[in-house]
Amino acid sequence: MRQVNWVNNRLTIHQYMNEICDRLDSEFSNLFPSGWKVPETLSRSMSYSLMAGGKRMRPLLVIAACEAGGGSREAAVPVACAVEMVHTYSLIHDDLPAMDDDDYRRGKPTNHKVFGEASAILAGDALLTHAFYSVVQAARKHGVPAERVLSIVEDLAEYAGPRGMVGGQVADMEGEQGITTLEQLEYIHLHKTSDLIMFSLMAGGHVAGCSDSQIESLRTFGHHIGLAFQIQDDILDLVGDESKLGKPVQSDVKQEKVTYPYFIGLDASRHEVERLTAEAKRVISEGNFADPTRLLEIADFLMARDH
């Protein structure tokens, strides 16, 4: 499928992001098909975290990658919703007392503080499983070829599962007992954060019908900006504005977590974010995409973000 939906370059990157966030919020306000009977507490718990705000970076990347390849935004929306559901489930579970034990997320009480631990766990479970239902709607409603949807489902299971995000979370928990090398920390960052970013970009490429070489360019782009994103998080935890971050600063220090600034210092960490971003932009610029403008702008936005 190669329905061309050119990026409206009259929008600034912030306007573009807000437009997509509004579109996603509209989708999430009607999360289930009419006729489904879902317990009200479960529905409210899922919606509470889905609608808690945030940059919607991962679904943004799905749509931007799809449009970079000349694909249809509407066809990418179900996949964009799916990745946000997976990301949100991971945050709900990360915040639990058995994990990071956080009281606030995006400036609001965490899910388990509002609905209780059992409901929070089940809301995360429901978001994860409903994500796969959402992916399939790209084929059911928008005609994305079944082979492409199979690739997206396979990638989502891989990059969000034991080899990917969940494995990164386990490594992070074990690492709290003592990370001794930068390589160990990079492994955690790549799998806990970068893998779902890589998936988002590749998924958008599949919806657009991109070639294998373009999918690989999107994967490499995601690898670099995902690592840069997490290093920037490490930096912001030290020097960020708590009112903008929506969570306490210095939390990594208080929890005695090892971060990039701990290993290589604050200035070197900033330089590494710049290096990774520049390399990501080079790869995507050379990838023979219809219009990679938004991906390049997103890379710059993530490098310069202050929350």
C-alpha cells in the first residue's frame, strides 16, 4: 500500500506533535469497540494512565516514519495507538512498589496509588494484550497487507518482550545491585528504552510499504535516538526542572542508580547525545525516503528537550 499523505510542512514540529497527540487522544477516548463489556474499574484504570499526558513520542515516531515513506497517516494510527498502550503498560508496572515504587508519573499520582496494586497490574496486562488487537485493525480497517501486519506483530512481540523491553527492565533491576561497566548500562538503555523506539519506526515503515533497506535505516535511526533519549533522561534527572518533568529530580541518585553522567560525567554525556543524534540524522537522510523532514526535526527536538 503506497497511499501518499505528504507532511504539512507549514506546521512547526510542536504543532505537528500536538496535532498527532490530539488524534491519539480522540482514539483513546473510544478505546474499545461498541458492544464490548469491559469492567468499569478496568476501563477507568487503563484510561487514567493512557490519558495522563506525555509526549506520545513512540506513536509520533510510528506516524512520522510512515509519512516519511509516503504512507497514510490513518493507516498508521492503529499501530501508533498500540505502541502507546505497550509503553503505558510498562510505565504502570515500572511504578509498582515491587519495581521502582514511584508515587507520581507525569505530575499525577501513579496508577496503583489511585486504583490499588491489583487493578494497576491488570490494567497493564489489559493494555499489553489490547495493543495486539489494535495492530490488526491496520489490516482490517485500512488495508495494510497481512504480511506487513504479521511483521509488525512479530517485531512488537520481540522488541517489547524478553529479548527487548522486558529483558532490559530485568537487567535494570539486577543492575541496581551493582553495574560495573558502561557496556552493562548501555545494554539496559538499549533494551529498556531504545527497543520500543526502534519498533515504532520500523512499524511505521511497514505500514508505508518501505523497502528492506529503508526499514533497516529506520531501525538504526531508532537505535541511536533511543540511546540518546535515555542518556538525556539521565542528564535531566540531575539538572532538570521538576515542574516540567512531572516527577522528582535526583531520583536516580536517591535510588543509587548508575547512569551515564555517573560513568562519563555530565559534559561527556551531553556530547554523546549530540553525537548519537547527528549519526541518526545522517542515516535517515541517506535512506532514500520520500520526505524525512519530520524525523529529522523530531531528532533535534529530543536532543534539546528539557522534560
